[in-house]
Amino acid sequence: MTDEQKAAYIMAQAAILNATIAGMVAKNQGRASRGETMAYDEEDFVIEIDDSSCHHHAVLNLFQE
């Protein structure tokens, strides 16, 4: 994979992660508006990021291949 392809891959993965996080935030906001407890806490967000291809070490590893 070329560096340009790697960059495109990371951008695509970042878009997916952004959509996932936005969905989690929206669900929390909906629950808050109904007076319900949050569906996701900070740890859930961190886990989602860490499991993605977009965390710091994953990106560095991709470009070191």
C-alpha cells in the first residue's frame, strides 16, 4: 500500500469512527431528554476509539510497514 493509499484508508476509518461516535452521542442525548440514564459513558467512547484503526499507535504502525 502506498503512503497515499494508507492516508486514504485512515481518512475512511476516521469517517466511520466519527459516525459511530456521533451515533453514540445522539443516543445519549435522546436518553437525557427523556430523563433516562446514559447508554454510553466515557469508557465506552475510549473503547470504541481504541478498537478502531484510528488510534495513535494503529496509524503509526500502518505507516511503519
